[in-house]
Amino acid sequence: MNASRYEQMEYALCGRSGLKLPRISLGLWHNFGDVDDFETATALICTAFDKGVTHFDLANNYGPPPGSAEKNFGRILKQQLSGYRDELIISSKAGHLMWDGPYGDGSSRKNIMASINQSLQRTGLDYFDIFYSHRYDGVTPLEETAQALSDIVKQGKALYVGISKYPPLEAKRMYDLLRSTGTPCLISQYRYNMFERTIEKETLSLAASEGSGFIAFSPLAQGLLTNRYLNGIPEHSRATRNGFLKIEHITLQKVDIARKLNLLAVKRGQTLAQMALAWTLRDKRMTSVIVGASSVKQLNDNLESINNLSFTAEELECIEQILQEME
Ligand SMILES: NC(=O)c1ccc[n+]([C@@H]2O[C@H](COP(=O)([O-])OP(=O)(O)OC[C@H]3O[C@@H](n4cnc5c(N)ncnc54)[C@H](OP(=O)(O)O)[C@@H]3O)[C@@H](O)[C@H]2O)c1
């Protein structure tokens, strides 16, 4: 492993806690399942760690098939990074459909307790550093979810807890409830990128005022804010796999905006992906962004954004003008 890895990354304190996260984290939603190439997955984890990425973001359902990303990550950890556990922050989540029957989905105590046991078994870990409630399910009383999260920490199965995608009202209540159990919410995870800015209204400032750190997922809009789709839809790109990113999401308008943003990125001496990541990190309340990558080349491109995270007022204004063209 590269001895100077920690000089290549910036770290930020996560909310009102003593835990530092790398400004860029790696997500395993795609590209780490049993359908993916294990050698590439291994190279992605090792390259990330070698460049100071200490935080890896998982969930029980990542794959496909669900569970396989955790299993593969555990294998990679054992083969490549055994001996480095104390240099790593490993996150997982429970809350989306994972197994059959009434308990395999949602945010009940039953689901959270069973899920974390399954995730620990799949990864071979003794504990997760961060465990999230993946979503508000609209049914489970928030008291029940908060108590279950707090209890997994008391049982030593997780060190910290977080919430993901909770609407502002429910997020506020969770911050209060978790604090009252003695396990404050470490971190809040939401989608945020130049095309999806909902959290700017309320969610980000709420989290900050409650002492929670914040982490953005899909900062590259699943590839739309990179050079991936500037000239058509390449074979094997995420949009061709008919998952969450559909070909119909790659609208002419979005591609046109991405091309304009790309021109500005080139003027800054960056790729579009690098500028999009720097933009997402421009607010100091944003602890980290979780990027995805299907190749080491993409990952290296993304990690280089750390070398220029600052913007002039004119550049930010220019980005606003370009984004205003969106419906
Ligand atoms: N909490 C939640 O509910 C939730 C939801 C979604 C995601 N997440 C987390 O956030 C992580 C990141 O999400 P995401 O994968 O959607 O993030 P993303 O960074 O917006 O998109 C990643 C995809 O963009 C393309 N890409 C990345 N870098 C590129 C580059 N430099 N040049 C060209 N193309 C590039 C690749 O697609 P190709 O495959 O086309 O190469 C890559 O798989 C996930 O892994 C997961 O950990 C959490």
C-alpha cells in the first residue's frame, strides 16, 4: 500500500463528532455484484485505499444479486486489506426490500436487527463503522427505528448510525429521538448533484443545525455529469443496463447542459466529473461525496478533483446560469 496515501486526500470532521471522513468516499451500489468483474472490483477498492479513500459505502441490497456487493467486499478486504481494519470506515444500511415475507423490507426493529446480522456475516466483519436506516418507510414509528439503531450500537455491531432519504419532518424527529437514546445521528445521506438540488431547501441546513454530518450520493447523476454521455450512449454504460438510470433520462436538454458545463470544466483545467464533484463539495457542511466508478480510470479521474475544489464567484454564477436552462 502507498505510504503517502493520506497526503493525497482531504478529511473533514463528520458533523459534531470526532470522526473524520475523506471528502471523497467510494460507493458499492453498482460494479461490485456477482454479475461484475471481481478483478476490477478489487482494483477499485485497492486504488481508492491507496489514494486515501478510507470510507466505503455499502447496503444489504447492493449487487446484483442483493447481498453480493457485501460478500465481495468482504472477500476483497480479507485478501487485500487484512491488517488495515482500523484505517477503514465501512458503512452499510437496511431498509429496502431484501428478503421475502413481511420482515425483509422497511425500518422495523425486526428488519434492522436481522439485517445487520446478515450484513456482518456476508462481509465477515465484527462491526460496521456506520449503519444507516436506508429510508423512512412511512409505517414504522420513528421511536422504534431510532431505538433499534441505538441498540445495535450498544450491542457493539455498529459504532455510529445515520439516516438516509428521510423527509425533513421525519429527519428532525429522528435527530431528536436518536439524541435522546444517547446515540446521536452521525450522518445524513441524500442524493445531491447539479441536477438534483432538493436538499438545498431544508435538509442540509437542518442536518447541520442538528450536528449531523452530510454525505451526498450520486454526485455525478449516475454518469450524466461526466463525459460518459456527451456524444451518445456508449455500450455497457449504466444507462444501457435498464436499472435506475434509463435511456429516457438522458434527455437532449441534460446532454446540452452537460456539454456547456464541460466547456467550463475545461477552462478550469478539469474534467466535467471533477468539476461536478468539486461543486458538490463547495459547501463546507457537505462532509463527503460518495462516487461510483466502473473502472479504475474513472475512479482516478474522480479522485483528482481533490486537487481543485475551489471556485471563483464568476464560475459559480456561470454554473447557475447554465443550470437555469433546466425545466
Ligand atoms: N442512500 C441511498 O439510497 C443511495 C442511493 C444511491 C446510491 N447510494 C450510494 O452512492 C454511491 C454512488 O452512487 P452512484 O453510483 O449513482 O454515483 P455517481 O458517482 O453519480 O455515478 C457513478 C457512475 O457514473 C459513471 N462514472 C463515474 N465516474 C466517471 C468518470 N470519471 N467518467 C465517466 N463516467 C463516470 C459510471 O457509470 P458507468 O457504469 O456507465 O461507467 C459510474 O458507475 C452508491 O454506490 C451508493 O454507495 C446511496
